[in-house]
Amino acid sequence: MPTAPTPAPVSAPAPTAEELLGPALHDEVVEHFAALPGAPAGPVVAAQVRECLRYLYLVSRHPERLGGLFLPVEQDIDEIWHYLILQTREYRELCEQRLPGGHFIHHRSISYDAYQRSPGRATAAEEALRWIPLYTEAFGPFDEDAVAHWTVVRFLHDELGLSLAEIADL
């Protein structure tokens, strides 16, 4: 008698930004950035914080594939990361105890133009696209709130006209 195939293990859903930061730090970050002159509304800032934590989650989970790559997110996400780094105790705890890799995530600033010259344009494009399947595997397809914060995803969606479903299938 044939046996039924064993279903693939279901991985636990990735933690939310609030779970990773804790409610107090999460609210502090959102309030800080929402209070800046010209800042977007609170829900947009909350989406920015979410995407920053998703970025850090992916870097932590896949250091061999993503470590050292150019930051594929917009400047607003990088500014949130800078703010988190300055909360030194909480940032160390986030990196070493709450993110899946359990290691400190270092930050180094470099302009895109300088980065693109180093590995070359084709390599830079491949590295930017490398994030998409890892993101959709961990968090599901990009949603409208996420698109604006991921440079290559926004380009594919806005400039090339790919739907979010087509981007998820890349």
C-alpha cells in the first residue's frame, strides 16, 4: 500500500517588528520618526520600522548570502537602523538574542555609486535581486506598504510595471 508523502515542515512565521524590538522600543522609534519635521503619518512610519526589522532579520538569517551587500532599502530605513544602533544595549540584544542568526550586525556606510563601481553593475543588480525570494519566503509577498521602501522592488513595480505577484514569483 503506498504511503502518503511526508509534508514539508512548516517554518514558524517570522516575528513582527514589535516582537523583535519589544513594545516600548518599537513605540519609541515610531514616535521619534513620526515627530520629525515633514515626517509621514504614524502608520507609514510603522511600516518603515517593520521593513527595517525585516531587513535586519534577513541579514541575520542569511549572512552567507546577504552579508556585505549594498543596502537594498531606501534612506528612511537606513536612518531607522542608525537610530537602533544608537540604542546600544537594545541593539545588541536584538542582534544576539532576538534575530535568528544570533550575531551582531555591523553597519558600514558606502554610496551606491562607489559600491556599483566596485563589483560592477551586473553584480550589483544580481545582488539587489537576491533579496526578493528570501523576503517572500520569510514574510510572504511584498505588499503596498513595503514596496516604497525596497529600492529594486519599487523599480520593478513602478518602472517596469510588474505586479506584486509577479515580483513574488521571481
